[in-house]
Amino acid sequence: MTRPRARRTLVPLDESRLNEIALRYVGRYSTTRAKLRLYLARKIRERGWDGAREPDLPRIADRFAEQGYIDDAAFALAKSEALTGRGYGKRRVIEKLRAAGVGEEDGAAAREHAEDEAVAAALRFARRRRIGPFAADAVRDPKVREKALGAMVRAGHGFGLARAIIALAPGAQIDVDELAESVRVNVL
């Protein structure tokens, strides 16, 4: 028969322990300054604070960024590449960057990448979900088309682009440039 383990009491954090925790976190995860601050604040809530002065979380995050452990712009671009690679659109990328605390300036290249990949990402999403030209059969039921349209819009794609892809016949040859131009013309 095994006895239940006694809960170990957590030692309150001080400046040294907080820096160690921060270093372990940035060594293990790709992160942003904002996410590091939130993580450290949570650790302080969980374990308590035993330092001589109040913790300066923004200073710690900025110091890690200056040392190159954190790069918000690189994080944003990598997140944009990952999301568009999986078929998500610009709006979804922007939401994820905002949630990660990436600022406007640091997220500029990521937003540009998402915009450049908009059509290709929408087609990847359509292929994964078997929508439009990737469907087995032509969809005649308006409810099914509406459901597909909703899925594409929730994935972060523009309404016009989603509608154009859903309108393509199954097996249709896709000219990405022509599709992008037709969507651009319809938007203007």
C-alpha cells in the first residue's frame, strides 16, 4: 500500500529565483515580452514574493529582450508562417499576435506575410476541409455552402475570398494569381 505524498510547500520567490524561472521559461518556449510578464506574475501569485522590493516584471522582460532571449518580431513572423502554413487567414494571425502581446511595430512583417499568403492559405484550408475545388461533389445545398463559408471566415479569411473559393467547381484548375486578382477587383 502506498501512502499519499505530502504536498511540498513552495518557497516564496525572490529576485534571484524569479530570474532563474524566467531564464528556464525563455530557454524552453518561444515567447514574447508580454507572455513572459504574465507567466512571471502567475508564478508570483502561486508562490508568493519574498524580495526586498517589488518585482519589476517589465524590466526583466526588457532585459531578456536586450540579451536576445526574446524577440517579439521573430516570434510574430514565426507564428504568422505557422498559421498561414496550416491554412489560417490574416485576421486569425492578427488575433493570435494580439493575444501574445505583440505590438504593432513588431507584428508588421507578420501581418505583411499573412497578407501575401492570403490566397495560398485559403486554398490550403479549403483543401484540408474539402471545400470548393477540393470537394468530392458539387455542393447544391445552400446550408452546406453556408457552413463552409462560415468555416473559412472563422479561420480568418476574407468573405470575398472564401466565397470565391467555395464557388469553384470540384476539380477545377486554380490559377492563384487570377483568383487573387478577382478577389481584389471585387473588393475595390
